[in-house]
Amino acid sequence: MRHAVYAGSFDPITNGHLWIVEQARSLFDRLTVAIGYNPDKNNTFSLSTRLQLLRDSIPSAEGVEIAHFDHRYLVDYAAEIGAQYIVRGIRSPSDYEYEHVMRQINEDIRPEIATIFLMPSRAVAEVSSSMVKSLVGPQGWESQVRRYVPEPVFELLRLHHEQHHSWSIPQMEV
């Protein structure tokens, strides 16, 4: 059974992430979509909110699991759950540079786990969580943001904006 893990901060999940999930579902028998802890990121959404947004945004399918892990390398987490593959998305040359180095390090740690790179279609290649969050606030933001995120994420962003009338989104708990 081919088991892969696709990990990220998913803060929040975007249509670009969903594209990767759909592609990985078609390639592997089992897919774990996992939120990892990144000490270099200040998350906007709490872990429980991000997990719920993943559950609400990823269609239920046999062989797809939502999870999280802390204080472990992704490659060690993959080995722990029995995944033979790590799925990573590459949107740009800078993503490639970073992911190339990480792939080499992962191979040093666990050579039995392969990294698979997927390049999103042009329609979602430029979508990032940071970009989406930066669009929230100005007049007309709803029509722009709606095209980049799944409906549960859009509704949460809209609700928060209505409650706070703020362009900045502090860490939120649902």
C-alpha cells in the first residue's frame, strides 16, 4: 500500500493546497494531510481551527486522514505513521530551492522515504496562505479572496472581518 504524507501549516488551507491533496489522492492508496509545527511562522489560526478547516474543506474519502505532529522532523513523522512518501508542492523557483535542500536532508535522515514534488496548475500556483490573508480588508476583498480559498475558510475570514472590522487577523480559535 502506497502511503504519503502532505504536511504544511495550512494557515489557512487554500485552493492550491486542495489541488495538491486531489493530485496526491489519485497517486497514493493512503494520504495523511498533516499540520506540522513551524517555529518560523506566527500562525493566524489556532491548531484546532486549522484542523477543523482541513476537515471541512477536504472531501471525505477513503484513505484520507487529517492529523498533526509537533517537535519532529516531517521525515520522522512519515516513518512513524508508515508513509513511504512525502508530497511537497512547488510554486516557484524559490520553493524549488528550499524544497531541494529539504529533500536532500530528509534523504540523509531517512533514505527509505521518497519526496514527490507536484507543481500546481497556473490557476492556483500563485496562491499562498500569506497572500490570501493580506487581501482581507479593503473594499471588495470578498470577491478576490473567495476565488482562492474553500468556502469554510472564506466564511471564517468573512465572519472575523465583520466582527472586528480589522485588516489584521489575530490568532483565532473557533
